[in-house]
Amino acid sequence: MFCPPFNTFSPRFADLPDRSYFRLDPRADYGPLNEVARHRVNTQLIVDQWDDICRVAGTLHTRAATASQVIRSLQRAGQPTTLGRAIAEVGCAARTPRCSLRASRTISLPNRPE
């Protein structure tokens, strides 16, 4: 689907140099990526809000509410609620070097022979 014959799917991210990477554990060693992984994920906020995060995911999965309704409910006066901040932290956790490297390996496909 993504790879017509003899082509390799190789996405380019325009904002890659400005990308922020996060750490789940401040003492973790990411080797050469230590320099770019400067921000820390607030795991306690995720733990505290986990049940509600699962409810939101279930609501979206079952289509009991639209994404726009959920987004509206996750903010008050233009500011994210505690649950909205927790969901944002889950997104930050996906941008840890370990997860990013795993995703890049998944996206990168071997070159096809000519």
C-alpha cells in the first residue's frame, strides 16, 4: 500500500530538528541521544489519571463521542484540564528515544532489489 514496486517508504519530517524528546526515567542512559532527550515525562500525572485516560480511549474507540467533543471536554477557558494534560503526557511518553527508535525501525523498510 505504501510501497509501489521498487520504491521505499521513507517519510521526511519537516520539524525534526525542532522536535522535543522526553525521558521516562531521568537516570536512563540513551547513549548519543542523551543530549536531545532533555524533557521529563510526568509519569505521576499519567498514573493518577489512568482510569479516565482509558475511559476517553474507550469513548473514542466505541464512537460514543466525536473527537471534537472529547477535545472540547479536555479544556476549560482555553486551558487543558488535568485529564487533558495527562493525555498530553502520554503523547510525550511516545516521544522518548526508545519509542522513537522503535518507530523508526518499524517505518524503515529494506530497499527492494532492482
